[in-house]
Amino acid sequence: MELAPGTQALFVPSDPPRDGVLALWGHGGGDTPIDLVLPKEQAYRRTQVAASVLPVAEAVRVLLAAGEHESATITAWAEVVVAGLNLVARGRVEPDGASWRAGPLEVDDALRLTELAGALPPEALALPLSGLKRVRLHSPESLVRAVWDAIADLLAENGSVRLVLRVEPAEDGSTGVVAVRGASDPGLVLDVAEFADAPEVVRSVFGEHVQVRVALGLRRAAAAWPPLARAAGGVVELADHEVVALLRGGGPPGVEVLWPKELFEGLPKIRASVKVPSDSPPQLTLSRMLDFRWRVSIGDEELTDAEVAALAEAKRPLVRLRGRWVRADSLLLARLRATPAPVSEADALAAALTGSLEVDGEEVEFAAPSVITTLLERIRSTPDVEVVPPPGLHGTLRPYQLSGLGWLVKMADLGVGGCLADDMGLGKTIQLIALHLHRRARRAGPTLVLCPASLLGNWEREFARFAPSVPVRRFHGGKRSLDELAGDEVVLATYGVLLRDRAALATVDWGLIAADEAQQVKNALSKTARELRRLSSPVRFALTGTPMENRLSELWSILDWTTPGLLGTAERFRRRFARPIERHADQAATDRLAAVVRPFLLRRRKTDPDIAPELPAKTETDLFVPLTREQVTLYEAVVRENLAAIRDTTGIARRAQVLKLLTELKQICNHPAQYLKEPGALDGRSGKLAAFEELLDVMLEAGEQVLVFSQYVAMCRLLEGWLRERGLPVQLLSGSVPVGERDRMVHRFQSGEVPVFLISLKAGGVGLNLTRATQVVHYDRWWNPAVEDQATDRAHRIGQERPVQVHRLIAEGTVEERVATMLARKRSLADSVIGHGEDWITSLSDADLAALVQLP
């Protein structure tokens, strides 16, 4: 806008100050009437003039562009504007309610105000005060001050800029350089100190009055982040703690912080590791303690121990390493300065498998040293030389059994042990026999096989059949001895003998110890498990088809014997794996556990492709039978009586009462005679017995042989008497049967002399080879699917040539049917949290328990 000659200027204040206007009059035009006090004849009178009014932003541009003008008012107001801009540029702006004003004024500012007010011509002061009857004019000081306040209010409210603080690290400290980012070109960043020397075309990108707006922005930012108040010439020296605050995002609000690019391209990566002595043997012992160490890498470059030490001792948040700046935050430094406890080789091996190591309760990425990674590669890989059936083996190994032998040999050679967890009937025994023959050729020493008493004869026969050249000794009975033990001999001992005579067994340097039916030592706190751990051998293998029946702690107990320390202490295992998996179905914990366990547990199932294609089918049927009136009457009475008692008890007493209820209900479901302990006549009193009779008639008429399992010896005896009354050949196996007689029973059944074999589940659930049976009846349910499966596998195993039918008798509408439904949903033990047998039911609420046991 070009000012015409004769134009006069006058500032009209307002509230807020930024709404004030510059009135231009006397140039012969304008459309806004304004009252002024002007000379008229011999006096001054109110006179209305037509004026053009300019808002503050435009007024500042017009006055600055006018320069030296013929109108004294234009020149005077231009100088007022320049002084006001200078005030704002120096940060002399302060809030005044909802607006801003210039101030606080220094002495020189106040003198400049007086000087400018005195230089204002009368025409610049011709504005009357409103609201007064008597004419009075604004003081010149108030008008100058009004212009300054309007400029401050305008720029402070609408004149924000995009401030940038660029951090430049140096060896002796860090510097913050203040810059501004272009409004129309965000890619342009210019240091404030270089702004005055920049070309006009560059400065124009940042808008008008940029230096004033930068000063305002810095003032505001400094109010929230005081270090900026020290900025001189656009540069501020930063203390280390201030750099830390910036790194953590605690810098000035609204100010963009720029860092050297290298700080974020390769942040220091810290990983746990261990230091293996250079003179270590190639084979780990798993028990030796290794020094913990931190490994730090930047990008793809790993720092040396000396550089890590220098980083740990750093006193500053930014450290110069390998020609680049490295962030060293307090968490990183605290970790590097800490000295964690040594790590066992077993822990290091487990960490290498999962990729993380627990350090002070936190999972930290683990970098395995070459010795451990080499061991892992050997564990995971197939042997370089294919294992062949060893000399002295009289029998043919199936392909999966030969593969199992290769795994056993490899794990034994590495000294890490493991668990052979093939399904029952897949030939774990012959694989262990083949392993002994393989080690026999290497003069590895004698082998100790621990097993339940019922399996001594089976092991002895299997060695005689498949390895007749191997001397086998029973360390059992009153005349047991280990005198003159041969280096290639196999000693068979029971877990009971281990309890009584562990001292004698401990005198031998065993080349190999095998624990058959290792679920027998699934409770790590049991005396048997403790005594087993006290036997010494470089190689230990567990043989079991059910490495975990109920709880993950059972898996820990077995693997902690075969490969000590692999899963950590029992408490650590519970905290890190068992609780997250069993209580919260934590998938990450499940994956970590699987990664650790899988290499040390060889698991093959009958249903796996190519494992046992010749194994015939197994058909399972649940037969739901009604209760008789007598059973209903007894059942309801027991429920009513026990629920009342349960409501009045707590703690251990309540659990005992619940178990009493469950036991009595299951006995009633079997037969009232079992519950009442008064045999009498059995026919017509039990729905199960009636269904069993119908099944048995069909089976025997077809020439089938039958296994009948019950968890109650008393029920087995009732069935035995009932069958004998009908003239049927029958035999009963319970825990009281001596080993020799047990073997004779097995022979009679396998030879077809006895068509019905009654077996108490605990006595005959493992270790029997009864492939003559084609029918299996579970008269009552053992509320653990794994135990039932083991019992069924007495018939459905290698050597069985005919399909096997499995029948489970379930009293409909009772607690048996409801629990059967739950078991069907929890068949996979890895996902089950049922607990020991019926223990889980004892924790149910009164209402849930009532719903479980009451009849419909």
C-alpha cells in the first residue's frame, strides 16, 4: 500500500491489543468515520473524519515500508513500530490476562518510550478519550505503549515458528544449536545464528518477522525447559543430565530435537553371554559354572571386552566408539556395571535353545559362545555316521527304532542324556538294549536299569531274547550282590531296592543308568527321586511313555535327572514356565519350554506316520449305563450327607471330605456291594455289571480274550467271584501278587489258558505285554487319560496283530459322566491343569461341586 501525500496516521488502541488499528486520514479518502480533536478557528473541537483503518499486521508492514515520509506522523509511528519489534525480538513479552503485552521494560526501554512519545506530532495524538463529557486526549506515552502491546500480542499469539534444537556431541561436552524449520518448505532448516547472512530468497521461506518470532518461541520454550534460557547467539552448552533428558523425550515442548543420524542407525544392542575358558574340553559337563559377560554390538559390529568396559565406565550419555557416537543411557550403563552371578553350562545351553537368559528376573537376549552353539548343532543334527544295529543284537530294529538308537548314541556321546518317550509298545526296551550293545563295543562300562518290581522279569527275558551274550544280573532279593561285576554287565534293580540299598549301587562307576517307567519318579521331592539323583553316571536316560501325566513339574523332575540344570531349579521352573502355562496358557512361555525340551526328549506316537504302520486299529467306545433303583437311593443319600458336611468344613478337612464323597460315589456307580462292603447277591443291583455281562458274553462267544481294569482291588475281587460262579476261567493281578506269579499269569493269558484277566490299574497299568487281548474294558474311570492309555497299551502295542476294542463303562447322569466330558476336552496333558487324580475337584466351590455330583 502506497501512502498518498498529506496522509496523517493515528493509532486507535483496543482490547485485546492486537485488535487495535492504524487510522490514516487527511488524504481525501476512507470509509470509516473516526472522532478526532482538531483545531477549528481559534479552538480545538471534536471533528469526525473519514479514515482508512489498517489492522496491526498490515499497519506494521505499511509503516516499515514507508521509510522517510513527508508526513511527520507516518515517520514517528514507523519509529514506534521498529522499537516495538525490537522489544519483542529481545523476548520482552509477558502475559496480561488472555492477551500479551510488551514488558517488562528495562531502563533503556523506558527512556526510549519517553523519547518516542515526545517526538509524536499533535496530529498523532488527536484521539480523544471515550466516555468522558470533557474532552481529553490520550497521553503520547499510552499510545506508544498501545502500539508496542499490539505488536507483542499479535506476534506472541499468531507468530509461532517451528523451532529446532540440533544436538552436536563433542568429546568435552554437547552443544545445542537453535534453528528454525521453514513454514512453506519444511525440508529447509536454518541455524538462527546464520539467518542474518542468509539470502533474502532463503529468509522469505520462514515468513515475516522470523527473528522476532524465534525470540518469542525461545522465550516460551525456556519457560518449560530452562536450559534454553542460556542460549546466546543461537547456541546453548548442554550438561550431561540435560542431554539425558533430551534422549528420554524430556526436552522443551514444541521444539524439535535433532540428533546425529548415527545415534539411531545402530543403537547399542546388549546381550547376555558366558565366557568359556579357552582350555575347556570339547564336551560340556553341564555342571561347571561359567563367568557371565555382557556382549554389546553396534550395528553389525561387536565391541571388544575393552570397549564394553569403557562403555560401562562412561560418565556421559554419549560415548565416542569406533569413530561414531554411541548412546549410553542409564539402564544400559547400569546393566554393564552390574556383575551377575556365574551361569552353569546347563543354563547356558537352555538359554542358547530359547535365545534368552533370565538375568535378575528379566529375560535378556542370549548370545551363545561357539562351544555351546557347536554342541547345539550336534544335538539338533543327525549323526555324521549312520548308526547300524550293533554286534550281538538278535533281532531287527524297525526304522524308527534304528533312528531312536542313533539319537540315544548321539546324546550319550555328548554326555547330555535325555528322555526316550515313545508310546507304550513301540519298543523302548529293545532300543535301550541296542544302546548297551553299542556302548559295550566301546568298553563304556556297566549299565544299571531301574524299574518297577513287576518289570524285572520282562527286562531279563528281553535281554535273553535280543542280547543273549550280555551278562544280566538281578540286584533284587535277599542275596543280591554286586561282587565281581563285569564291565559289560547289565544290572537290573527296582526302585524299592534303590531306596534300601542305594549305598551299594553308588559304589559302581556306571557307564549308563536307565530309569524305566520314569514316571515313577515324577515327584522330585519323593525319597525315590532323591536317591536316584545321588547315583553317579556320565549318561542317564529316562524311559517313559508319559513324561508328564498331570503337571509340568513332572516333566521337570524327569529331565532334571537326565540333564541336570537344563530347566533350572524347581522354583525357577515353576515361576518361568509352569505357572504361566498352566494358569494363564502363556504361549510365549510354552514356546520357550518347547524349545528347551524338544532336543532332549524323543517322542514318537503310534499314530505318527511311518512309525508303526503294521499296528492294527484301536477303537474306543464310551458305554453309558443307567443306575439301578438301589444305586440311585444310595447315590442321593451320599450326596446329601456329604455336601452338608462339606459346607461346614474348610481347608484340609474339606478336601478330605470331598475325596470321601467322590470315592463313595464311584463305588456306588460300580456296584452297591463295593460301597456297602457286603457282597451278597450281585445280579440285578448294578447297571454296570449288567452291561459288563452283556459285553462279556459277546466277547467270549467270539473267542476273544479280555483285559478288565479297575482302580479298586475290591471291585476286581467282586468280579472275580462273580465270574467263577459262572464257571469262567479268570485271574486277578493286584499289587500283592509276587513277581514270579505275575510272570506266570502273563504266560497263562498269552497262551490262551485264561480268557479274562482282571487287573487293578496301579498294579498292571505299565510293564505288561498282553497282546493276546483284543478287548479292553475299563470298568471304572481313572480320571487321568494318560493312566488309562497306559493300561490300554498293554494290549495295543507292537506285537498286536488284531484290532483292539476299548470299552469304558460310565454311569450316566452321575459324576462319572460329567468328569468324562471334562476329560474329553482336556485330553492333551500339556494343556491340562487338572492336577493329581481327583485333587482338582477338591478345589471346586460348594455350588460347582454340587452341580458335578448331583443326579439330574
